[in-house]
Amino acid sequence: MIHRLHKQEFFALLQRKTPRKEIALIVGCSQSTLSREISRNSTEKGNYLWDKAHAKALGRRKRTTANRAKDPVIIWEALNLLKEEDWSPERISADMKRRGKYISHELIYRYIRSYGTVELASHCRHKMKYNRHGRPDRTTKVRNIPGRVSIHNRPAEADGTRFGDWEMDTIVGKDGKGAIVTLT
């Protein structure tokens, strides 16, 4: 999100017909962020007015639901349907939406995971076996090359801008079958 003071700077620099590349450098953001700010918050006539831009941004923030806490009654009802009816979170979400109570299936899954017990998970069809959110880190089977030099220890001249330097990477397929080598 662009801060209100930056919107004032954008406005002043745009009024002086400063190139967008320079505006991005002055304000300290990328050109794409600047372009997105201007296109999102310009008036119908295409003018960028900082106070109207700020008002539009605040209006969009009020409409977002990401930071809103869900009503505990809705959560209780959803988890109760899970325990009593053994419905999937997707079915619970669809049924409650039909009745005008909105809760996403992902939020239900989040509550199942947060309880940390198998009691709620046991009511899911797949028993939360396929939990991709809490997988332990796997140790790699790859052995490092003996005596290798880390990329962090390469000479300063080898930064990728000098002509004649080569960079190589390899990708080995599953079970060691097939490989790709890239040379740049």
C-alpha cells in the first residue's frame, strides 16, 4: 500500500510532468507500483488527485475481509456440522452460504489444524492425512561436491556482468533418471 505522503509526492511530481521513472526513484518504489497506483486511483477523466486517491484506497481497505474476525457463532456452527454430520468443509461452506452465513472451507480447515487434536480431523473424510501445511523438512539425499567453492565466495569481478563468465546449473530427475544442464 502506498502511504498518504507518497500520494502527495506523486501528485506534485506528476503536476511538474516529471517522468514516471524519476518519480519511482524519488519516492522509492518500483515503476510498476507507481503505474498501478496511478491507474487504480485516477479519476474518470484520468487525473491523479492525491486526496481522491487516498479516499479510494481507504474505501477499498474497508471492503476487504482479510483482517475481519469471523463471528464465533458461525465458526461454532461450522465445527458443529463437522462433528455432528461428518460433512466436508466444502459442503459446510456451501450449505452455510445458501443460508446467508459466509465461511470459507479454508477457514474451517484452518480451525481443524489449529486445534491440534485428531478429534476434529477424524471427522474429515481424509482424516487430514494430506496436510500440506505442516510437513516436516525433509533431509536431502544430495551429497555436496567435495572441495567445492560456495557461490558467496566467488570473486567480485564474477558478478554476471563481465563478458566470458559462465554459470552452470543442473537438475536431476526423479530416481536419477534424466537431467538438464543449463549454461549461461
